[in-house]
Amino acid sequence: MQTISVPSGRWHENKERELTFPSGWEVTDLTSPGFDSPALSPARIKSRLMAPVAGPSLEELAKGKKEVVIVFDDMTRPTPVGDVAAPLLEILHTAGITKERIRFVWALGTHAAYDMGNARKKLGDEIVENYAVYNHDPFQNNVLIGRTPAGTDLWFNREVMSCDLKIGIGCTTPHPHVGFGGGAKIVMPGVAGIETTVRFHDLALRNRRQTGLGNFDNNIMRKECDAAGEMMGLDFKVDCLINRRGLITSLYAGSFREVHAASAEEAREHYGIPFATGFDVVVCNAYGKATEAAIAAMVGLPAIRPDGSSSMVLIIDAPEGQVPHYVMRCWGTGFGGRHYEPKIAGKGLIRTMLKRLIIFAPHPDPTMLDLLCHPGDAVVVKTWSGVREILENDHPQTARACVIQDGTMQYMRR
């Protein structure tokens, strides 16, 4: 018997899950160099914050400012924001900014709101108990600040725009639209209104050669993020790279364009897995963005056999389910957000490309696959032993298999 461990439960038990395979199979562990990188110490995180890659220091920016907002990424991202926010607050206080003049705003985009239990996981008890933390509401309390060169009207969170020092904290990971997340994506669509966000997502359909996973150069959606960041006045950005335990291994701070360029350059190597294809069985784990698990399936598809004989296993270990998304997901039987597409049984990308799609989900629900396929086109199993039984029946002699450690934070190099 062969065993490969994958990370699991980022915002829960955060442990390693062991996957076993028949001894006669050829099993490849597809991972990336940065996934086993050590975490930065608290002292190192603070030193990086105090030495921006470009632009003024945070202490300089804070001089004379009256109100400060810290926009931070939500639970769909693995970033341990509290590890960054704590030393960042020390810098602000040194500059004379009192805690009553600082607030935190979730960069939800068009995701649903979070309660304070999640805020404590993301920020830590000390911050939640001493600083105001607000959800972003894409449907109201947004102000129009202008229009991008691409023609997008920019509606932004009223609380964010009321502050004269705007800071963002997030992570740089591969993203299915903008190439690499991070940079000004924390505000566009992080704290944008619903109409702005719909228009932003429309760009993904215009020219697929200029958007997509790992496509950083000349990405039209990235350009839209940058234009929005300039117009709304994002003053200081922190972008982190993350390892297999959800810890920060690298950090860049300063002006958002240069921060994103530097972090994305490192991210190419940090998250890149070698191109490999022709596998009978492809196991795609969803860890860092377990509530957006469909991303992992998209990363795994290039690894399958071209004749449609492969089985894919998608690991979704998210007790809270998939994140409610007001643009992308279903909101009833056969309807949803403006970019939602109802799935028809027996049709679609997954059904035509695979022999079988197996969902390994200890906490399944009937709508969890609405971005991937019709529920009838997948087999949902709650235990790995159940998954193995199906795989061994489908591939009784031998099989060439691969395990993608985290398809939500990695990408296959071309």
C-alpha cells in the first residue's frame, strides 16, 4: 500500500490527511517548491512591513491621516491576516493613529457576509475585541468614484472611501481569472458594488487568451484591478505567499503595483507544479480555497488521458459548504447570479472529458457542485475507503495516478 498526505481543513482542524493507494499503482505526488517552505517569524514579518518594496513606508503614509481602513481577504483565502495585522497596527500606533480611528473591512466581493466567529479565526481575538470589523455589502452603501478606461463604473464601499489611509492585506495565489490574485484585487472586486463586480467578471468572457490561471502578463482583468486601485486610492498593500499549512513564507509590502509584480514573480515558482498528463486517476485536493473547490478540478483536467477514460477525485473538506457567490452560484432551482449557468445531466465539460468524477466530501450538500456539473454526473463519497473501492473497481489491474496537493493554490506549468 502507498500513502500520500495532503493538507486539509485550513480553518478547522488544519491537519494532514493520508490517502492510500494500491501497492501496484504508479502514484505521482504533484506538488510545488513553495509548499514546504518554512514560515516567516513574527519579527521577519514586521521587518518586511517596515521595508516596502516600493513607495513610502507605512509610518510615513500615516502621518497626518485622520481615518484608517484595513481591507482584508475573506475565508475563501488561506491568509492568516492576524499575523500581519498585529505588527501593522503597532506601526500605525507608533505613527500616532489611535485604535478608534482604525477599522477593518472584509474584502468579500460578492461573497456572503461572515460572523465574528470567522473574524476571530482570521484576525485573532485581540483585534476583534478592540477594533471595529465590518462586512462589505455589494448591494448598498457604495459610492460612485469614476469609470475605468475599459468602461467599468466604479462603485466602492462607503466606509472604505471615507478613510484617508487605505491598506490592503491578502495573498498572492494562482487565480482562474486574473492569473495571480493579490495586488488591487483586494478592492476590485473585494469592496466593489454588485454592478461593478458583474462588469468586472464580464471581462473573463471577452478574451480568454488575456485572462486565466497563471496568465499574469497582459491580463486584461489585472489591468482593470490596477486602474481601480489607482482611482480609489489604495495606499499600501501587503501580499503574502502561503505554504501547505496556511502559513506565510514570504511577504511583500508597499505600493500595490510593485508589490503584486514582485509577489507574482515569486509565485510562479512557489506554486508551480510540473506539467504532467496521461494519468488514469487524477486526485485534486482543495485546501487553501476549499470553499471554492471547483478551481481544483480545473487545475486537474490537463492531467487526464485524452480518450475520456480517466477518473478524477475532487477532495472537498469544507463543513461550511461552498461560498455563497451572488454572481456565480445558484440561488434556486435552475437560476442564480448573472454568470451562473444551470448544469444539464449528461452534458458539459466534466461529463464529456471523464469516465467518472468522484467527490470525496466528508460534509456534502446537494448544491455543492453547481459550478462544475449536474449532481447526477458525479459520485459523492464521504470516506476515502469508499473512494478507493470505486477506483479499484474502475481500474482493477493497475493504474497511473497523480495527486495534486492543492489545486486551489497551485497551477500546472506549461
